[in-house]
Amino acid sequence: MQLIIILLIAVSVLTLLSGIAVISGVKKGDRFQAFLFFFISLFAVCWSLSIGIFLSLPETTSPETAKLSAFGIYLPALFMSWGLAIYPIHKYKIGKFAMVFYAIFGLVLFIAPIIDTSFLYSSITLSESTGNVVHLQHNAYNYAYMAYFITTCLIYMIGFLYNAKRARSPQIKKANLMVLVGFTITGVIALIFDVVLSFLGKYDTIWAGPLAMCFAWVFHYYAILRYRLLNLSGRWLKTLSHIIIMSLAAIVYLTIFFIIFIALFKIPSPSSSVIILNIIMIAIVLLLFPALNEVSSYVRSIASVQDIDMVYLVKKLSLLSKEYINYHEFANFLADHLHFQYVGLLIDNKLYSSHASKLSSSELNKLGNLKIKPDDIWVNLGKETKATFEKHGIEAIAELRDPNGKSVGRILLGRPLGNINFSNRDMKSLETALILIAHTIEADKGPSQS
């Protein structure tokens, strides 16, 4: 049971942070829908945590605390379900009617057990051996409660289907179907395990509904990310992505840890100190993710000598374009990631090399004066000239032109790394990289000291 409670807390954190990220980052046109999402998230957190608290209550708990915990399981869920029903239909006239009708219906169901608890349950049993149970009444109130949940589930399913059917954009259609799938999985599981089975007195699986919220949040997140269901700013979309990915990673890690722990040690549950240690380990791993990702990208970039990792190169050049460039270091970087034994940059008649070059001043002048065709970037070296530069480890020379065709200098390339030659290289990718390099140099304020 300890695993279930920890997972309920993890799902609650995921739910709350997702709601905050969406409402904070959404743009003007989608604010009401984002508010509804946050509203659903807020009461979903109350519902989830209340179930976790109730399941962990000891037998010595006071009746008042047990009562508040039972209310936490059933009453916040009314508002969550109202928000789900209204979410896809709030723009329509019938949606506004449903909004008012179910608000009144939900308030009646909310107030009745506060006035008299016998509307909701007859008694509460707290037992370490058999588990904690709320004994619900088989009366008109609980039948109305079930009807409320079933009809709100049907409303949001019909609402998402209708939105998908009338959507002009294929993107929005797919987004609505994606959200429908996620919320339907969550809704069906919650209806079965948290409404029907709890009504029949089976409480040992009541945690299934809150844990199933992961499906709703992940599918909704994907609909935002892939199909732009809500118009989130790029910064907040990245924030939401981090929240979803890190929370799911923590949930998966904890589940695997508990399964392995129980299988190895034959103990129903690890001690609190072991759990705290694992939570600290999760935090450390999550904090290391950015560094590990950077190292992984760097290794991938230099691992294949025949290809250029354009994604990594673009990322790094974008960062360099905002800084004052040290061209010797830049040449070293290009040698590593374009996969050449030597790279030299000839800018404003100055040579910046990945390693020391013995080119004389006359040879440098000759480099700058070599003719090139207007429709080509590669310098056509004659036999004598080629032999001269090959002595210095230079195999090819290209003009560095930005996307507008403006020349910013020349690049000198040595032998490709590995047992390959230029004919084995992807020249189109290399030429694209040279344009990006030219643009980076052009964006710089001026060459650094040699």
C-alpha cells in the first residue's frame, strides 16, 4: 500500500503542475479553456490526495478526521467531473445550459452529506488487516451521485466527438480525438473502481481512478504539443514538457523499484528511510538529465565521421551567434563536429586554425586570391596548388557565404577523419553546414585576436 500512496502523491504533483503550466502559459483566446483545465486539475489533486490519506489512516484516527477524509474522496470529485463535462462544450448554447444545470446538481450533492453524513455513508471502518472502508448508503443520494458521474462522462465524450466531427482543421480533429481517448480511459477506470465498486463496498482498488489520471494528462499534453489544442507559448510548452516527462519518469522508477524490492527481499514494503533515499536519487537523476543529454548529444555528434549531426551543430551555432567568438576555438569545434583532421578559417586575411599551421604569408595571400566560380562555393585547385596545400594537410577550400550569398571568408578543410575520403561524405549536409557557419561569423561583431 505504501507504493500506492507514494504514486498517488506523484500523480497529484504531476496534475497540479500541469494545470499551473497550462493556465500560466496559455494565450488570450484559450484562457477560459485553460482555466477549466486548471479547475479540473485542482479538484483532481484534492480527490487523489484524499484517497491516499484515507487509505493510510491508522485505526486510532479520530472519527472527525475519518469523516473529512471520506468527504475528500467524494466531494471534490463532483467539481472535477463538472469541469470535465463543460470542458469540450462550454462554447455552445447547450453547453451553457449544461454548465448551470450540473453546477446546481453538483452543489446539491455537495451540500447534502455536509448537512447529514447519512446521505453518503452509514459508517467508516479503519482496519490494518482488512483495509479502510467507507460503507456507502444504498439510497437515492448515492444513485443520484452515480447518475451524475455517468452523465458527465457521457457529456464530455459526446462533446469531444462533436468537436472532432465539426473541426475544419485535421489538426484540431486529431487533438480532440486524442484528448477524448485520454479522458475516456481515466473516466471509465474511475467510474468502475471509484464509483461502482466502492458503492458495492470494495475499497482495495479505489486508488486506480487517481492513478489513471496519468492517461488524461499525457494524452492532453500530446494534443497540445503535437496538434496545438491550446495556444501555449514556447517557453511554457517546454515547461509543461519537463513536468510531464520528469513526473512520469519518477512514477515509472518508483514502480520498478518497488517491484524489484519486493521480489528480492520478500518484504511487503520498504522502510521510510529506503523510500526517502530513492526519492533523493530520483531528484539527483532528474537534475543530471540536462548534463547527460548534453554529453549524449556531444558523443553522438563526434561518433559518426561520415555524417554531420545537424541538430547539434545548429544548436551550438545558434548559441555562438549570440557571443563574441574565439575563432581558434571555433576552428577546433568545427574540426571535431564536421569530422576533419584540420579546419582553418581565413577571415579578413587572418588564419584561425584548429592546430598550428606553417602556411607562409605568401601562401596565405595566395589562398585569398584563388578564383572561384560565382555559382560554386568550392575553390578549384590546380595540380600544383593542390600539391602545395596538401603538404600542410589541406585537402579542400570553400568560400563561406551566408544565406544571402555574401562572402565572409574561406574555410580550409583537411583530410576527413577515419578511413574515408570526400567522396564518402554527404556533401549536401556539409555545404548546408558551411552556410550556417558563414551566418554565425556574419552575426559576430568581429574576429577575435589571433
